[in-house]
Amino acid sequence: MGQIILIIISLLLITLGIVCIFDARVITKKMFSFGDQNEGSMGLKILGFILSIIGAIIFYIAM
């Protein structure tokens, strides 16, 4: 049962990371009021990449 929960959590992290990577510009425009959108979108892309890698590691360990 615990293995299934870890797999679901890891898949959610991977999905959240991919959404952050591909929709960084849209999320930056909608959520934040930065003067420079390039820095905000770059930060979201880095955050999405890190979330995806963490989710993939958890998925690999859970399998």
C-alpha cells in the first residue's frame, strides 16, 4: 500500500514539474506581478525541472 502511495506522489510531482516548465510564462503573467517576466519564468522552469527530477527519483526508488 505504501508503494502505491509513493508512486502516486511521485507521478504528481513529475506532472507538476512538467506543467511548471511548459506554462512558466503564462503562470508568471497570471500569478506574479514581476517587472521582469523573464526572471520569473526562468525561476519557474528551474523549479519545474527540480520537481520533475525529485519525482523521478522517488518513482525509481518506489519501483
